[in-house]
Amino acid sequence: MSHDPPSWTILLVPGAWHVDFHCQPAVPLFKDAGYDMVPLPLAAAGDSCSTLEQNIAKISHTIIAHLERPHQHVAVIFHSASGLLGTEAINRVLASQPSAIERIRIIYLASVLDWTPIVAHLAQGGFLRLDLDAGNFWCDDGYKLYDDMSREDARPFVDALTFQKVIETPVLTSDAWRHCDLTHVVTTKDQANPLEWQIKMAEDHGMRLVKMDTAHCPFISAPEYFAQIIDGVLREKRTSATIPESTMSDGGLATRPAIAANVPKMPIPVQMAAETPRCCHPPA
């Protein structure tokens, strides 16, 4: 994978429980391709004192810092539960720098903009445990997040998962984020976030849709494949309009060859629990 002289900074914001260590498999691949890649774990991962404001501010301040570089563009990858927090962070950036719309691309990865159903799904699927006394979420079966890896290969990443502090649910203060270039990279073998939910999110918001035949965390389980897909997204012409059906593909953008063809799709049951509190910070 080669790239023209770098003009992109890529911020990788992993979902709940994940720390800087989980981002490392992909970092050298992006750097070799000429990208400046910065891991940006959620503030609530492993911090028992974390607040909603701290989580949003960490993301928005980092984006602004990189936009201060002349001619710099920023691609922000919001994985899983970071999608909602990151989207509000983008709103804050654009409130202070409206012209930054032209220099920001938002790439959602197996992401969510509504925490309530995904928390219920994960709780019922045995992914998470809530420590009410401490106000934390724990991952009870991390191997399900990386089930396209062998258990031996996944073990260091499972061991590195931390607790996630329960924080308030953010409220999107504007639709400014929708004027950015939007892509949703969906993961077809995902047990944590049902594929149909991922696709619906992309369709509801007119996002470019790119499919990866991986489990929930391809930056860990398939970093080379992940780097190729993100590189392809950033090479696409900028758009903030709804992407027509013809641009969708399995394994990448329509102009790119499928990287993992013939991988069977795995049906995922969809279940919700109406009693799940909205204040909970979802895992993954």
C-alpha cells in the first residue's frame, strides 16, 4: 500500500474497554503508508473518575490540535460505542471552526449512535457485567470481540481490556456533523454489533457503506486488511450526500477488488431490553 505525500492525520478512537495497546497492530501499517496515525482511547476506559465532558473534550481537543497544522486533513475513526461521543465532539469542533468541514472525514467502524439497544444486546449475549457499586462495565467474554482470531492470538488483547466507567448518555447538539464526509465500515462477522443495525445506521444518515468480512475489531484481528480499506476510503472523492447503491461493496469500495471474498456471512440474532437504563456507557 503506497500513498502520496501525507496530508492526513488518522485518529483511531476504539470502543469501550480498549486502550492504546489495542490500536498498536494497525499503527505501523498506516505510518508505512505515509499517514500520521494517532490512537485515541476513550477517557472512560480505565478511569473511574471519568465524566461525559472529559470524554467529548479529549476527542474534540485532539482534532482541533491537528487541524492547526497548515493544510492538514483529519480522518477520525469512531469504533463502536465511541461513535456517539465522537459525533458530539465533531459538532463542537465545527461550532468553533465551521470551515473545518472540508478537512474532516468521519469514518464509523462497526459503530452506534444509540447506546440503549446495543447495551441490551451485549448484556443478553453475555458480553458485559455491570458493577453497580463501582459504576463500571466489565467485559465478561472478550474473545467474542475477536472471534476471527485464534484464542492464542487474541489472548493478549483480551487480557488488556479494562473496565469502562458508566457516564451519562451524550445528546447531539446539532446536525453539523452530517455535513462532513461520512463512511460506515461495517463488519459482517460481528457478534457484538449486529450487521443489520450497522447497515441501517449508514442508510439512515446517507453514509458511504463499506463492508469488511471480519469480527468487531478489524484493527486488531486484520490490521493489513483494515489499513487497505481505510486507505481506499480516504482516496475516494469527498462527498456529504447520500451514496447510491452502486458504490457499495463487500470487502471494500466498488473500485477496489474484494480482499476477503467468499467469507460466509453469519446471522446474528437481534434482541433488545426496554428496561436498560439510558445512562449506561455501553461496552465495545
